[in-house]
Amino acid sequence: MPDLPVLLTYVAVLTGFVFFPGPSILLTLTRSSTSGIRVGVATSLGIGLGDLVHTVMAVVGISAILLASAQAFTLIKLLGAGYLIYIGLRSLFEGRFRKTSGAAPPISTGQAFRQACLAEILNPKSAMFFLAFLPQFVDPRLGQIALQLTIFGLLFVLMGTLATLVTAIAAGNVGRFLRQNPAIQRWQSRVVGSIYCALGIRLAFQER
């Protein structure tokens, strides 16, 4: 087990990181504000599962292999970027559908969960973060490096999920009011679609 001072330092650093409005927070916020708290919670849990996958990959070393290959990194990066842009374009088209029919096909909690999980798994920057961040708190003198990495990774997943759940609940309550206005709904779809597309484009042009 890691030393208590190390754990406390890790949790303090992690708290500032997970509550910073990064891609995970933004994705959860947009889903919850436009589709409700349940969809926001499903998005949060999907992101958490994606981070759990990255934790396993970091522990077993698959991420290291991925990052060692420029071709593999580029392929995963482009797949992730393309998927985010795809979700963004779908949201933009849903906004147009609202304009003509007054309603849009609702996204289910299952769809939101799968989309968020896949988008997080296909983000190679998450793999790089786990490999670069977690080892800084590992003490080789304590042995069981894989166990230490697992503990730190699970703490990241738990705290990250807590941050996105808080965001989902807060944004869902605000979104309930916004969804009562059809004009605001149309603008929401445009904003949501633009955010997803922007995140995808940003990921596509990020360097290793």
C-alpha cells in the first residue's frame, strides 16, 4: 500500500484535476443539460468505465506499447477524433430536426453510456496521462508496483466519476428549465454539437 502522505498528496492533486472543466466535464455537462440527469449520469458512468479500461491498460503495459508506436497512436487518435465529430454532427442535425418538427429523437441512457465510454477509450491522451501521472506517486521501495498503480488508478476513476456525477446533477437541473423553451433547445443542440466537434478537432491536431 502507498504511504498515507503520498495518498493524501495524490488525492489533493487529483481533486483539482478532476473538477477542472476538461473534456469529461464538458461532455457530461452537455448531455445532462440537453437530455436530462439520467442521461448525464449514464455519460458519467461511461467515462468512468473508459478510465477504468485505461487503468488496466496502464497496469499491464499496453498503453506503453501504444504510445511507443507513432502509427498506433495516430490511428487511435484519429478514430477518437472522428467519433467525437460524428457525435457533434448528429447533435447539429438533431437541432435542425427540432426546427422543422419541434422535437428530436431522444438519446437513451444506453446510447449515452456507450458513446461516452467509447469516446474516452479512443482518447490516446487519456492513456498518456495515466502513464505519465500515476507512476510519479509509485514508490518502488514498497514493491508491488502493479498494485500501487491499480490503487492510484481506481482512485482516479472514483474521483473522476464523482466529479462528472456532480456535473450531471447540476446541469440536469438547469437543463430541465432550459428544455421548456423550444428556441433554447435548438440553440442547445447547436452549442452541444459545436462542443463535440471542437473537442474532436482538437484531439485530431494534438501531438504526442
